[in-house]
Amino acid sequence: MSDPRRAPIGVFDSGVGGLTVLHELLVSLPHEDFLYLGDTARFPYGVRPVEELRAFAVQIADHLLDAGAKLIVVACNAATAAALPTLEEHVARDGRAAGVVGVVGPESNLAVASTHTGRIGLLATPTTVASGAYERAVSQADPHVHLESIPCPDLAPIIQGGFPFDDAVVDTVRAYCEPLRAARVDTVILGCTHYPLVAPMLQRALGRGVTLITSGAAMARRVEHALASRDLENHQDREGDYAFLCTGDAESFRALGTRFLQMPLGEVRQVRVAPVQRGVPA
């Protein structure tokens, strides 16, 4: 039987935004292998119904399980918020991977640890905000912390659409930040993996005294702990590999993804996903 520690870590997102999480994983866990799947054919996730996202998440996770993933990382805030319990149950029943790690819990815990005033802001997609997942996670970490949540329906599609950014993007970012400034938050969770790409704009709009919380660093620690607790860490004396799948156009994914990952992507292979009937679990 092959060594399970040599299996890749499966990472998925609705598009290329999750590459900001993968970047941190590659830096923090350079000895691990990674397989990333971007569901670009069905992007964006952030405006879709919860039932549909649950079906998508199970379907994408099955692709990664079939590829031999030892751990599933949900590098998508909307999918985590909508589908994490469903996905955890599915992967546990399947038995081929050690578990599932999602972005909401690690980000929320880091935000609570970072705030000095107890006033935290959240910028996220409408589906993520409506799910209440961050409110529950923040309250569980500290029930005395207040969370001010702002849905941003068009920010992820704007970022996914490509570069360079113009004044219209700056105006959009400023408008989303204004209610957070009014609420006097001192910490803001970037509740979508696309948002770190406009972090300088967000920081300028919010003020330099506001701490921005992104998924990457918090997720790297959580993944490291998940592997260590299950004795699934790869050998430290090797450099890992990484590969990419997407459900949309591979060339478009490669062109935009390089900017998000800040590393060469190499080959990107397109995979097909069967249509999912809305409201019917996969």
C-alpha cells in the first residue's frame, strides 16, 4: 500500500480567488503536494442558493477524492459558509480523506484574537453574509464581540474579471468600507478569497489602524494541525509539487491565476462537471 502521507492536499474554490490561500499553504507547507480545483465554469458562488452550493461542494470534493486527496481544504468562503457540515459528513462517510478544513472558523478566531475594541467588520458575498456562519463563529469565539457584516455582491466578479483596476474599483471598495468606518471597527475580515487582491485599496479606505484578516495564514496553521494530528505530514526533506484543475477555460484560468498565486502555474487541466439539479443533494 502506498504511503498516505505522500498523497496531495485537495484545495477548491469557485474560481481563482482560492489561490491566495494556496499561496500561503505553499509557503508554509513547502514539503506537501497540492491539487487545486477552481470551479470557474460556475463562478460566482457568492450569489447562489445554499442548497446549490452544498451540491457543488460535494461534487467538487468527489473529484479531489477520486484524485487521491488526503485532506480537503475549502478555500471558498461561500462554500464553507453554506456547505461545511454537509461536506464534513460526506467526506467522513466516504472515508478516503482525513477530513475537511474550511476558511470561516480560522478567520473568525484570528479576528477575535486581533481586535482591541471588540468591534469587527466583515466584507463578504451576499450568500456568505446571509448564512450567518461568521456571526456564529465569532460569537462562539467570544460572545461579547460585535460583528458588522457588509454584503459585497459585485466585488469578487470585478476582481475575477482581471487587471488592471481602475477608479471604478476604487469607488466600489470605498462604498463598501464606508459603513465599517462608521461602525468604528478596528479589525475587518476579508470574507472572500478574492479580496486580498485589493487589500491595499481596502486598507486605504478603512484607515491604517484597521487590521485586515485574510484566510491564508489562518488556514495554513489549521491545515498543519489537521495533518499532524492524523500523522499525515509529508517528509520534511522534500519539496512538494502542485497541480491545477478548472471547470472553465484552462487558458483563462492560467492567465489570471498567475497573478493570484504569485508563482508559475504550469499546466492547467480542464475537468467536466455534470449539471446539478437545484435543490437536490449530490
